[in-house]
Amino acid sequence: MGRTHSSEYPKGTRAKRGSIQINFTWHGERIWLVLPLKDHYANFAKASKIRAELIQKAQFGILTAKDIEQVTGRPFKNAEEEDDTVIPSSQPTFAYYAQQYLYDLNDHTIGTKEKYLSILERIWMPLFAEMPIDTISSQMLRNAVNNREWSSAKVRNDALIPLRGTFLLAFDDEVIDKNPCDRLKNQKNKESIPDPFTTGERDLLLQWLKSQYLTERPVIYLYFKVAFWTGCRPSELIALTWQDVDMHNKQILINKGRVKGVDQAATKTKKERFVDLNEEAFDAFVQLRQLSYLKYDHVFICAETHEKYTTEQSLYKNFKQAMKATGVRYRPAYNARHTYATVCLMNGLNPVYVAAQLGHSLVMLMKRYARWINSDKNKEEIAKLSKTNAHPFQDGKLRIS
């Protein structure tokens, strides 16, 4: 869209050297700021909104230089209206757009936001923070990526997500003409193979947990019994409320989670699902119901604090003790989910049903767990080939039947 005419500028805004400048009064002094926005028609509405927010903060006495630096993307320096020499001409920095990218992650979970914040602070900010974003080339990014040792292709690919998002935002704002990240390609990621507990290990661990905790802290034992027999994610279990439990139909509704103490209004995949309770899982809920009948909203309550679990870490400590005491090879407690998935498939359950129970797509389930589909069933399928009649070319002669 073309540039607007001066008569169409919103109050307190104007075009300046291809960008947009706003002005307002702060501490009795007229402030002139150059925003990192091209002087196109659509951007003047953004500029007017930014100006209104700054004016409101100034009126309440809470406006700071940091607020100004966040909207301009450069160190604060007031520019007199007629003194063009002091109006900053550099584009906003990488740090400015990295912050704007983080602000825009409204539809992401708190865990994802913290992950991307950590990536930006550890990897990209030390290299590019104070550089004007339009001076960072694709060659510079390629060198930065190639010169770093990555522990895996997945870690490398994950690190590129917020980097790409930062430059895409600057590209959308027309601050840069080309996105230098376009030439950065993901590496092929080698999927980690699930490492489930065997059924013998599962039973051994549950038996030890039962002997240690059933009398005084039964929730610990019952939590892991439910984990092994439903395959639910830990974040889903600690967020589970009695409102989600249908004892009559022997089902639980999984529609939320809790990550690092923060309640999430949706599951990891953003889809709710019903999980059927087999006899073992249902028995665990019967015992849990007797412990907390009409007393607590949440199913799993910490014995020491009588509060809901904010994270799974304290439960994991008990699980580590169980592995150490029983001699079971160490694996994360999360692998109880893998155990449920593989046991279901090895016992011949329909993969479509198993995928629905886990909250996976069928493609994802087959990609991760296909090797555990019942080997006896596979042998039956291959055996069918030997049950056919004589080969049509046997004895060198064709046959009709």
C-alpha cells in the first residue's frame, strides 16, 4: 500500500525519512520519537495507538525511558522537531524485535514461551542483541548456526524457531526487505525411540510403591498406578479434577494441564479426549475417591501440604527411590506413558483406539510405536502367504485356478 498524505496523518504523527514519527509532551517537554514502522497508511494506526499508550502512561506518571526504548527499538534520545541531525536514523535492533516476538506468543503455553525466551537469551542475544536488525545478513546467521556445536538436530531446529519468528516479524513490518532466515534449513531429526518399562518392571515398581506408601501416603502409589494404566501425561494427571472423572462410565476427561505450576486451559495438543479406565485404573480411582470424597477438587493431593501438586517433581523423587530399591534400570517417570502404549499394542488393541486414548494422531502413533504391534499377529499375517495353493508358475505352466 502506498504512503499517505500529510493531511491524512493521525494527530501527533508524521512521516519522517520513510518511517513514522510521533510526538507528545512529557515532563513539560515535547518528545519526538521515530518508530520502527514504514510510513505506509496501515502503519499510522499502529503509531497512533502507541502514542496514546505512551501519553496515558505519562499522565499517570509511570512512563519511563525503558518504555520508550521498547517501542523505538533504540536507546532513548529526544529529537527536536527542526533538528534533523539528532533524529536517530538506525533501524530497530534485534533485541527489540526479539522482545516483540515474545510479546506476540499469546496462543502458546507458558512452557513454550519460557523455552523460546531461554533460547533467545542464551544463543542469539549475545551475538545480535544491539545490532540493527536490517544489518544482519543470511551469511552471518549461517555462520552463527554452523559455528555452534549442537547436541542434536532437534536442539538445533528448536533454536531456529524463535530466530525465524523474530526476523519474520521485522519482515512483516517492512523493516527488512528480505528475511535472512529463509536460507536456514532444518536438519533431519532422528526420532528418539521410546524406552518403556517391561510389564515385569512395571509390576515390580508398583508393588514397591504400594508397600512403602499405601498406608500413610497412598496418593503416591495410586498416582503411578493411574499413570501406568491410562498413559496420561504427567501434566494432565496433576491437573485432573473430580469433575473430569465419570465413575459410572469408567472414563476420565482430559482437557487441561498444569506446567511448571501454571494451569493450562488445554492439553498439549489443544484437543480434549476421553480415556477409558480398565480394571486396574478404575480400582485406583475407587481408592482415590475414598481418600478425598467431596473434600478436594483435584484428584491428586499432596499428603504433606493437602494442596494440589503444582509440578510432578516431588512425585518423581519417589519414583526414583522405587527404581533404586528394586534395581530397575533408570528411566524417566514419563515413560509410564510409553509403557501403556506399548502394552496396548502388544496385546492387539486397535491402533486407532490406542492413538485416541493417548491423544496422538494415528500417524504419530505408528511413527513412534509401530515396532511394538503384536509380533504374534505379524507372524499370523506372514503365515498366510504359505497357506496359498501352488504357485501359478509351478512346473513352468500357467494355471487358471
